[in-house]
Amino acid sequence: MSSTKRIASRMAVAALAIAAFASTASSQQSDARAIRALSDQWQRDIAAQNVDAIVALHAPDAVVMLSHAPLATGSTAIRGMYGEMLKTPGLVLHWTPTKIEVASPTVATEYGTYTESYDTPQGKATDAGNYVTIWHKINGKWRVALDAPNTTAPLPAAGSAAAPMEMGDVKSLAGSGLTWSDFSPAGFDPGMKLAVLEGDPGAKGPYVIRLQFPAGYRFPVHWHPGIENLTVVSGPFQLAMGNTADWSSLKTYAPGDFIYIPPRHAHFGGSAAQPSVIQLHGEGPFQLVLGAPK
């Protein structure tokens, strides 16, 4: 083959490669625009509380990884998660993609930042963070395969992991030395008592409290804007989840049992035929809202 023919052949191959690259780049840009449009529509569906549209945007086996919450896997779990989330009073959720990268014809990654605000009995609360969303093209349509928002709210300043704890920071309390006060929130029967072990449950920051219930005490349906970490100290203690008080659904927990209650999950319960004591810890302020989330 002459040098002229070899050059012509190489130029032809190069032209084909350039054309293929241009076609791929154009397709990737088109997919990125489609994903951005879906991401924008997703936010509008949240504002409109359109749970059906939100669930339809996710793959049947999609996974949602919210900060400080268990995984939500599959359409049923995601529907329940969004159903509860959208009941949050005054919820405003917005995110801005930093980058949408189409890795292949069927896989893309979106990441960026989000802001969130909602109403609480103490006023407006806010949150902000980063997120990453993995998209899969299924039957020609882009669908969310994984969504993972991650809050950037600062951790409590107390107790740095980098520095050893000074002995002066250690605090111990004898169970017999706790100071108990009557605790009767609006809508609750009298008889419940509260002891503060650490922190100020009415202020921002970590707290540890104990609640004491007389035998046969029942507390009504209520919820908390934040998570609730509950440990049974003495019992038996009874609890059930639900927006209405079905006392036949109560489960009995023994001393040492632990219960994690996500934000905005209504629950009710009390003690059985014996007095009971539970310990709660979390991030203040400790807020108790009577009834079911709206």
C-alpha cells in the first residue's frame, strides 16, 4: 500500500472516530439535560406533595439513604418515607446539581447541594447538606437507583474524638440520687415524672433524660421533630407506633431493650401493671407534639 493510501486510510479511521466521539458526546449531553429536567420535576412534585409521581421516578428496587435514618429500599418503603416526609409542616426542599455525569448509556451520577426548611412549634427550622443520586436508564427512561442526601449540620462540639477526655469531663449519677420532677405536657395525664441526667432538653445540644411512669399509665399519640433513642431502664414498658391509639397493638419491652424512633413517627404507650422507667437521649431541643403529624 502506498504512503498516500495509508494516509488516506488513517484519515478515514480518524474521521470515523471523531464522528463516533461527537455522537457519544451529543448523546451524553442530551441525557444530562433529561436528568436535570427530571431532577427539577422531582422538586416540583415534592412541593405539590405528589407521592405517586415521586415513587414513579424511582426504580422498583431503588434505595434512599437519609441521614440518621434506616435505609428505605423498594417502592413501598420509599412511598411510606415520602408520605411521612411530606406531612412536615411548611416543608420547603430544594437542591442544586453541581454536576451530572453520564458514565454510560444506562448509568449516570448527579451530585450537588440541598437546603431544607420546615415549621416546628418553636419556629422555623433549617437544614443543608450535600447529595448524590445515581440514575439508571430502564426501558429507555432515566430512573433513580440510589439517592443519598447527607446533612452538613455540625456535630456537637463536646467530646472531640481527636483529643483524650479529661477526667474532669466525666460525670456519674447514682440512680438513687436522681432528682425527679412532675412532667405533665398538655394533653397528658398527670403522674409522669422527669429527671435530667445531662444537658438541657429544652435547648439546642445533646441531652439525656429519664421518664418515670406509674403502674397502668397511658400516654396519648404524639410525635417528635427529631429522632428519639429510647432505652428501657425498668419495666415492663409498652409502646406502639401509629397515628391513632390502638391499645391492642402495644408491644411490651423489658429492661435493657432499645427502641429507635425516627423523626415525625407518631407513637403511644405507657406502663403495664408495674411502674416503668425509660431513658431518652438525642439532640435538643426535646419537642413533644400531641396527635399525629399533619
